[in-house]
Amino acid sequence: MLGAVAFAAPLAAQNLLWAESDGKLELVRHAEGNTAFVLEGGKSVPSGATRFFLKPTAEYLPVSIAVLDLKFQKGGRAISDEGLAPERLVHAGRFVFTADLEASRALDHVFLVLALDSKQIGDSVYLKGIGHLGAHERRRISIDEVTPFKLAGVRLGGVHLFVDGKEAFNSTLPESQRTDALDRMVATRVAAMQDAAVRPLYAADPVYPATLKDRIEGKVVVTCQVDAHGKVLNPTVTSATNPAFGPAALEAIRQWRFVPRVKDGHAVESAAEVPLDFTPP
């Protein structure tokens, strides 16, 4: 779906995608193909909207999706003309987007939004439903879109990935932006507590070791220090059902972010013990 869009905030900020229908804004919860779905009366229904708005929200969803081998090409030959109706072959423009997506955790109701910027025609978005992403399973996304407008001067302004309507972190974001966002998310939670134990905020599932051919299930317990900003320090494997799981567990826990222990309204460093499960792919 290509639709007009108003960017109510810089695209670098975290956003929600809203659909406008009959003058009413409704949050896009998921997508199937190029169709946006919204909630009406507690039920998910397709939206007839032709205008979409990326509006800022306070936080990202604390999960991450890697966008790998991204390519965006305007014009030229389509990936395939096979199956296109004759009238679809008469067009003003065409773009091709390809990328591999890989989630740090298993995710459902994923959808992709490509923000297209142009001074000549204004801004627009392309919406595509992704559905399920398995943990650490690369999935190839190929989009070949005929457009009703010429693509001269159009650029890819941003790649946004949403889960159940909330924008997730993705690897096209600068690392400094991800770190700043997590710092704000931690600080918001700390400010709302007087006394609380350490707890996870942002977690990544471990990658199953490729060297293990038996495909057995496993468990690792990692201990670490969590500093006042929720960052992991000095992780150590204290037990593992198989030694091969240890390095993968440490690699995963280094990516985690916690809400630190709060004592008398102040964040303090503390120890944490984290169990990590391994399931064969």
C-alpha cells in the first residue's frame, strides 16, 4: 500500500502509525499484505484509510530486529513482471526493496513501513505485513512496487518495523539513538519507583550453537552486575547443561538492558542471576 503520510516528528524518533478514515485517526495494529488493520469494537478489521501519519510516542518496544543486506532501487526492471495485470505494467514509477530480517526474539504481528521522501510529490509510505519472525531466523523480504507517480527525487527516508502496532528497534537506527532511547526508558521506570529489585527491560534470546549437531535442549545460568543505568557488567556462566551453550549465553546477555535495583528512590548497582534456555531450531 502506498499512501500519503504526514511526518509529525523527525523520522529518527520512535513512532506509531495512524490511519485516517472519515476524519478519524485509528492506530494501525497489524497488516496483512498491503492492508492495514485497526481495532473497532474490540475486533481487528481492515482499514479503508488512504492517509497515514507517523506520530511520535514515548518509547520503542524493547525488542530488536536486524535489517540485513538492504537494497533500495528506483526504476529499472522489476524483480518479476510475471503475474502482473497488463494495466499494472503501465506505470509512472517502480521501486524494488529487498532485505533480510532477523529478530532477537520470536515475534508475531510484525509489519514493515518504508518512508519515502520527496520534495516534488510529498511524503508517502509503503506498508507490508510480515507476520511471524522466528528468533534468529533470517527471512528474506522482497518488494517490487509499481507507483502511480514518477520516482525522480524520491529517497528512502526510513525503515520502520512494528510489532502489534508498536515500533521496535531495528538495525538501521544509529547505535547512539538506540542507547539514548534505552537510557530514557530506564530513567522513566526508575523515576516511578521508590524501592524495587532489578528486572529485565530489553532481552535477546541466545543463538543456538551451530557446533551442536545433536540438537539437544539446554539451560545456562549467568550471573552479572547491573549498573545504575541498567547495563550489564562482568557476566559469568555459573552453570550450563553443555559447555557449548556458555559462549552463546554470554553473547546474548551482553545485549540485555535492565531496570536497575532502586533503593530509596535511587538506582544502585546490584547483582543479577539470569537463566537462559536453549531450544534447537
